[in-house]
Amino acid sequence: MKYLQLFFLIIATSFTTSAQLVVQVYDGDTYRIFHQGKFQIIRLANVDAPELSQYYGRLVKTEVSKLILTKIVRIEVYGKDRYGRTVAKITVAGKSLDSILISSGWAWHWLEYSHNKTLSVYERLAIEASNGMWKCKHNVPPWIWRKLNKKQKRLNEMCR
């Protein structure tokens, strides 16, 4: 039954050029959408969410899935990343997804690639309130985590 509903959503969105349907959440910041009759992989701009193997990674994926999976979203494309994914701002129910993730403590503000410097305020408030992953004081940002070897990752899993 779930697949039948998803099928009808896909058919409905294929006739609406402004509709983007989220059909899969890979992790906290990467999604598969259906837009204008084809599937696209979208990388959310401005943020970096924990890797699935990282502390909070699976929980963040679950929470983001509840928020956007099978929902219609608005996308503002910024370009492509080095992996060929479309980098975009995503708006769901009139709210910016990057702001939601950061204020919930589900992602870091990735200053190096950010188009929105004010997200640092949301991150500071989330840290002060100990929201989401900020309950743990020993978080390693994903852009550093990806560079660590297995032994270093084990040493940095202090919140497990």
C-alpha cells in the first residue's frame, strides 16, 4: 500500500513542474528527489550532517526522513559538488531545511561552503541548549571525521 501511495505521488508530481518529491533520504544532508520526470540526488547546501557511521548519524537520518520523506519540497539550486550531486537550498513547509537541521542540533554549519552566514547563530543557540548531537560535548565535524582512519575514529567515539 505504501508503494502504491508513493507511485501516485510520483505520477502527480510529474505533471507539476514546480514540485519536487523527496523519495529517499541517504543521510542527514543527501536526498533523492523526483523532479520533472526524473530522479536527482540533492546535497543540502550550507550544512554537514554526521556520517551514518558517526555518533548521531543514523538518528539524524531517521529524524530528517520523518521531516521530508514523501513530502513536496522547493529547491533552489546552487550548482554541483565534486561528486556530481546537485547542491541546493531546500524549503519544506515554508521553512529552510538547513535552519531546521542546525537549530535541532542535527548538523554543523559548514562555513567553508555556506551561502548563509547567519546559520552560525542557530548553531550557537543549539549548542547552548544542548539540542540533538550537542548533548555530547565531544563531537567531531564530518569534514574531519571523513579524514580519520579506523583507529582515530574509535578514539573519537566518546559519546557511544
